[in-house]
Amino acid sequence: MFTGIVEEMGTVRALDGGADGTRLAVAARTVLDGVRLGDSIAVDGACLTVTDIAADGFTVGLSPETLRRTNLGKLVVGDRVNLERSLQAGGRMGGHYVQGHIDSIGRVAEKQPEGDSLRMWFEAPEHLMPYIVEKGYISLDGASLTVTERSGTRFGVALVAYTQEMIGLPTKPVGATVNIEVDVIAKYVESLFEGRFERGRQPA
């Protein structure tokens, strides 16, 4: 479990694929504090297991499912990625409950400065839009953000000056991909209502 509060931006050192799987090596500092082999670190929003630790970075494995659901397989050496360690029991919840389970990939649709803030709009797959609501939470590349508006298959967020300095989203050009995780509470509510509806249709 994560909060969507990015701790630092790491730098991709290597992305190697082979018969034994795909490995991603990331240069980092802050998230190494207290980390152990087998711990989880969210990389651009995807919960990944640490398989190797160095003095100035770490390595994780990317499963075929992760490569299908995220844009991590498109990373190149030098790319910046948002990093967050998993939430400790009793820790402060600065963002919202983020599982690190990416639902799908979206794309940057538009960017517009607004004072010292930055408005950004994204295109999302149609099947995700019922879970995206105005003033609700959404995780984009692992950053917990508030939805400011939505229309059709587009939604917007506003990034204050501080957030712009702490995450990689502002540097992405129009057309770039982002990892989307919608609020899991919405999916649970839908599942519960679907279950009740189906039971209600069954003959007595």
C-alpha cells in the first residue's frame, strides 16, 4: 500500500530483458533508507519488488503483466521515474490509498499554465471513466492527485508549484503515456452492487 506522495525522482540506469525476465535498475537515494530485499517500491506508480540493492540504487523485476499494464517497458536509460516506499503501519496518510496496481495507460492531452500552477488534461480508456469523478482521487505515475474536471474520455488535474518540482508529470509532452490507477474504493462499490443485483435476479 502507498499514499501517492512521491518521495523522490530516480533515474533509469538499465532496462534489460532476457529469457529469465525483465529487470529495471534505478538510481536513487531517499527510498534506499531502510529498504530490504523483497520490499516494495512504487516506480511510476507500479508496485515492484526489490531484487537487488546497491549503495546508490536498486533493481526490480518486471513481470509480463506489469509490462502489459504499464508504460515501464518503454523506459530508456536516463528517464526520470517517481519513487515511493510502501506505507508503514501507523504512518501518516498524506495522499490516498494507492495499491500500486496500474489499471491502464493514458496519455497527456493538453497542458496549460495557470499562474504558478499547471493544468493538465489526460485521455483515459473509456472503461476507466466511471471510476474517475470530479474532486475524487486518481494516481498518475504514482502521484496522488485530485480530479478537477472530466468530460467524455478526458479528465484534468491541477499541479501547484511544489508538486511540479517533485514529480515527473510536468515534463511530459502532449501525447506521452502515463500510468493510471483509479481509486480502488470505487471498484469495490461497483463490485458490491453488481453482486447484489445478480443475487436479486436469481429466482427464489
